[in-house]
Amino acid sequence: MPIVQISVVKGRDRASISRCVQEVARTVSETLGAPLASVRVMVTEIEPEFFSVGATLKSESAASVSTGTDDTVGAE
């Protein structure tokens, strides 16, 4: 029984996360040859204040994105 754990910073829409969970389950089933019904996928959403890239909190970098000064975009 493959178990996949995905951690993401909060802020993505539910439909995108659901689609990701389904695609990951299908991919794991296909690549490992495991029955789809045996694959478990869990998503944990992390508050931006509790996630950092280096010493920069994601909540701080989100503010930088809006001002065009973020150099950590895509680093997660």
C-alpha cells in the first residue's frame, strides 16, 4: 500500500489540490504497479507564517510578490 504525503503552503484552490491528489494516485499506481484502490495520498496545508525558504517566511515573500521584489518565487 503506497502512501504519499504532500505538503503545500495554504492558498491554492481546493479544485487544484483535489486534481493533484487524483493525478498523484494514478501515477503512483501506474509506475509502481499497485492497485489504484491501495494508493493513499494525503495533503497537509501549511500556514505561510510557518514555512520559510531560507530565513524568509513565505508570508513575507507573498507580500514581496505583490510589490515585485520576491526572489523566492518557484522555490517551494
